[in-house]
Amino acid sequence: MAQTFLDSTELVLNMGPQHPSTHGVLRVILKLDGEKVTGTECVVGYLHRGVEKIAENRTYAQFAPYVDRMDYVASVSNGLGYCLAVEKLLNVEAPPRAQVVRVILTELNRIASHLIWLGTHALDLGAITPLFYVMREREDILNIYEKYCGARLTTHAFRIGGLQYDLYDGFEEEVKRFCDIIGPRVDEYEELLTGNRIWIARLTNVGVLNAEDCKAYGVTGPLLRAAGVKWDLRKAQPYSGYQHYDFEIPTRANGDSYDRYIVRVQEMRQAVRIVRQALDRIEPGPIMAKVAKVIKPPVGEAYVSIEAPKGELGYFVVSDGSTQPYRVRVRPPSFINLQAVDRMARGSLIADVCAIIGTIDIVLGEVDR
Amino acid sequence: MADPQNAEAKPKPAAAPPAAPKAPASMAATPWEDELTRRLAEQYPDQITEFSTYLGQSFLVAKPAAVVSIVEFLKLEADFDYLADLTAVDYPKRSERFDLVYILYSFARNERIRIKTRIADGEKIESVVGVHLTANWLEREVYDMFGIEFANHPDLKRILMPDGWEGHPLRKDYGILQMDNRWVKENLGIESGQ
Amino acid sequence: MRRFLRTVFLIDLIEGLWVTFRTQHPRNICTDQYPRERPKIAERFRGAPRLNNHPETGETLCIACNLCAIACPEALIVVSSERNEKTKRKELTDFTYDLSRCMFCGLCEDACPVDALELTQDFEIASYTRDGLIWDRKMLEEGPRPARYKF
Ligand code: SF4
Ligand code: SF4
């Protein structure tokens, strides 16, 4: 830019890595013209742990707990993706009972992830109250996880070929009770936010990303749906029996932050719908497919992706026929969605940058792996 | 903390890979043929060496020089408008050491294909950022992790590792406990990160 | 018009405040008063490891098969054993478990053929030193002894 407003020179401002609204350790270098953002650069990698390298030095079963540590807000989805990828290589499918339980747990996880997103995003924009409420609801989900598999956050809930743990007594009632309360609770959040003038003013027309841009940047998940593309891997390429469930893909037209908020709230409601249907589908049966104790897939490669709460989560696994994966590549939705920050923030005000980072729903553990 | 338990457990993984070299050759893939492959074969008669399907997932193997053009052709002519992922696999025993893998998806067809190409260490490949903007960070990551350079990339530098780091961690000859000791000493002021 | 009235009378804000107000009742407080009240831990919770002894004889159940050490992704379990000349069986001599690197994934527990190794509901395993996190056989058999506070 040759001439800036009032002849001011360009100001470079460093945001992060320790900044509360970057959701972790993300560093954004902002180029500013007054209050206007003229360019951004994200510096990531502060949380890099070399997950893909670790995978090459572990057996297939041993690597499963590590994937939970990427997107730790949605660890169950991570585990599902990995298990499906290895199952694909082995050419086995989890038994129906295991699939139903997987669906229930991943959908609960989607709700939990969206709840966290909602709470932190609202917090970024100055609304503190929703955070306490969403944490309360998330607690119920985590309690279900704790009772089911013994851990709350890094669950390691699924195993390759099915499940390790069968349902505990009272699981169904507990999930049903949760489904009953979450609906009104989501209404409550909507009462707090949807019509709230501050919320609307802070979000409408902020961080707009239209469908074309989304595709060019590879942006998936709620961001893509908020831009009007009715695309959800659960429908497009169903896995784990999603084709049997009746649910809708919420979409919006504008592709701004407000639309993403609406889409995510709707997704929570749809997730509850799926969980209810899944509860009816639970039937007795085995929970583990026939998988050898030592997992040794034939030589080959497979790319399997699932609809994680944040977008398309893909695993590209290459096997060389040994007990350890030759290569595991994770396609992290946060990492790729984060790339679009520059496009969204350019031309907006500096105060909106927090909203834009928040609206993507990133988890730095997944960005940096 | 140098950990004796860990150190003694690690040699085992190192011993496992001998099965590796024959990996790409013996994948039990079947030929892939449909209307799309015919069009591609027509367009790029001697650039594409293989059309295969494995576990219901189709991929083609192309010469590195043609990759950008194929990706563009697929985007414009066949609706493969979404580059889902771009990554690499290292086969150190091969003369063309790396497999670059492009995973493409088409919203219109609801289809996923992979483009694979082989390049040698030190060889440059044309960047696909001009076709798919998302390749920007993905190529940076491949460069960071494998040391594969992309020509005409707008901003090719490390992304996950620190800028001054030496070595490319996802290469097979980079040990899991290995690190850039000089960098660690200079920047963190400690002898070792272990 | 309706919109205008809503704006003038701050209906949207009042609606929000009403939600806040509804949850003010003390009955709705959900904070745990730890350590005064100890939380209920689920039965399957994966916490501090324990090496079980036979409930009657008091002898260890572990047969020193080393399967847990092989299963562990972090390779943090070291089982040492000795062959007993009389019974011709391996007998456990020592068992080290490095909690500082454990991620409580439960793979070791699943691998154990005789349910000797178990991840229990004890969650108070913090230590002031790194060495304090490396547990030996004695510690594993007895379990952690967290401080109990008096009120
Ligand atoms: S819980 Fe997991 S990490 Fe910890 S010792 Fe057992 S197998 Fe190893
Ligand atoms: S697997 Fe069980 S029996 Fe075998 S060494 Fe470990 S604790 Fe002992």
C-alpha cells in the first residue's frame, strides 16, 4: 500500500503466542494501517510434538492413544478416524454394536467440542456467562466418558476393530437424560446470544468466507456449511453406519461468523437427534471384530477421513506389512482452516481478529501436532 | 533426562523396517479404469504411468513434471476442486526417494482420488499453490518435514519446526530421539531436550 | 415496529439476563468442594497403577511375563524377574513404573493376562520431584498415600 490513511506508516503488531484469545499458543503477526488489518501471518508450531514421527515408531495399537492428544477437545473423533483408517487397511469392519456406540460417543463429542467452542468464542467477545453454562453441560458428557472408558479428555475409547469396553449399566439412561436436558440448554444459549445485539454486531459480516474461497483454501466443516455448501462427510461418504441415521445438514448463506455460530448450534441439535436414534439401535452383539492381537496390515495405503467437529479429519496410513505403520499422515482440519485467517482478516478491524480466530474453532494441539 | 529405559526399548523399532524396501512394489492394487482415466490417458499419454485402485481408493502415478498440469486439468475439466491433502512418504532405499501424494476431492462427483509422484532427494517440483491456495501451508509442511523444495512457492519456509532448525524430521534416517543440538543449545540454553 | 420496540426496551438483553437469573438458585451450584468433599470416581477410571496381590495368600499375582512392558507405547514399565530353581517358574523381583511418562491409556492393563496390573481410582499421584513419580514394586503394591486434610 503506497499511501496509507493520514500518511501513517504501517504498524506491525505481534499477537501471541501468549494471548488468551488465540486458544493456545498461536502467534499472529498483524500488519496494521491504523485500526485496519492489511495483512496477517500466522506462526505455528509451538506445540509440535511430532505425532507423525511417533506413529512410525509405535505399533498400530500403541499409536491409538497419541491421536487423542491432537485435538484434545474432540479426542473421540480423532480416535475414530484413526481406527477406521487402520480397519480399512485391514479390510475389517467393526461389528454393528460397536458402530452404534461409536456413533453415540462421537456425536456426544461433537456436542462437547461445539460447546467449548461456543463458550470460548463468547468469552473472546466479552460474554463470560455462556462459558460457565457450556462447561456444566460438557461435564455431563465427560462424566459419561469417564464411566464408559475411564478417562475424560484423552479417552482412548476405541480400539482397532471395535471397542475395548462394553457399555456400563445405566449408560442408555444417562445418555437419554443428557439428550433431554441439552435441548433446553441450547435454547438457553440461544436466548443469551442469538438475539443479543452485541453478539450480532460483533459477528455479522465479520470473517466472511464464501464458498469459492472455502474450496480454494480447503476449508471444511461448519465454515464451509455456513458458506452455503451442503457438504458433510457423514452424508457424502458415510462411515460407521451414518447412512442409517436421519439428520439434516444445517447450512447458511452468508459465510460470516454469525452464520457459523448458527450452523454450530444447529449441529448440536442434529447431533442430539442422531444420538437418540442411535440409542434405539443398540443391540446385543460382539463389540470387537476379528482382529489379530498383533496388527499387521498387508502392504498398502489408505486415506480415510471423517467429519470431525472442526472439519474433515483425514488419516493417510501407509503400511509396509510390518507391525508398525510406515507412515501416518494426519490431515488436521484446524491447521488447514487456520490458513484462511489471512483471507478473512484482511481489511477488517483489529478488534475483529479475535472473533475471526475464534470463529474458525482451532485447537493448537491439532494445528501443530 | 537421558532415560535408560527408553534407550533400551528404542533399538527394537529400528530393527523392524527391513520389510520396507519392497513396499510400493507389492501393494495388491488393481487397475482403475473409467471415463476419467480414459480422458487423462488421452491428455497425458506418457506422463501418467499407472492407474490403480486399492481398497476402493483410486490413485494414479504421474511424472513430477506433469503434476501441476494434471491437478489443474482435474480442477478445471473434471471438478476436482478441493485439494484435501498434500503429503509425502520417504523410501530412503529407492533412487527416487520420495512419494509425493496429492489427495483430491470433487464435490460434484463425490469422489476422491490420489495423485502420486516420485522425486529424488534434492529434486525440485513445481508448486501447486497457483491452482489450489490451500497447498501453501501443506507444501511448507512437506518442505519442513522432508526437505522437498517446491519451485515458485510464494513463501517456502519452515512451518512447524523453528526457522533455524537443521534436518527434516520425517525422513526415515532422522532418528526419533534426534534433534538439532546446536539449535537447542543456542536458543534454549540447555544441553539436550531429552 | 416490533423490532424497534424490542430494541428500545432492551428485550434481548433482558431475555439474556433472565437466563442468568434463573440459574442463581443455590441448588444449581455444581462446584465440588475438594478436598473437603471427595469426588466420585468412575469404576473404570484409569488412575494410579497398582500391582495386585492375591487377596488370601498375599503373594503377587504377577507372573513376570513382561507383556505389559511390551504393550506400553512409552516403554516405561520394567519388569525384572528371576527363575526360581525349585518351581522352575519365573518370579517377580522388581517392577518399575515411570508415572512421569505414563499417559494412562490402559494398554498395559489390557495386556496383563492375570489382571495383576490395574489402573485404579486413585488420582492423587502428584509428586514434588521427578524421582517421586518413578514407582517401584513396593509403592505399586501399597498404592499412593495422599495427604488427608483435617477441617
Ligand atoms: S497406561 Fe499406557 S502409557 Fe501408562 S504404563 Fe500403561 S500402557 Fe504405558
Ligand atoms: S502383564 Fe501382568 S503378569 Fe505380566 S509382567 Fe505385567 S503385570 Fe506382571
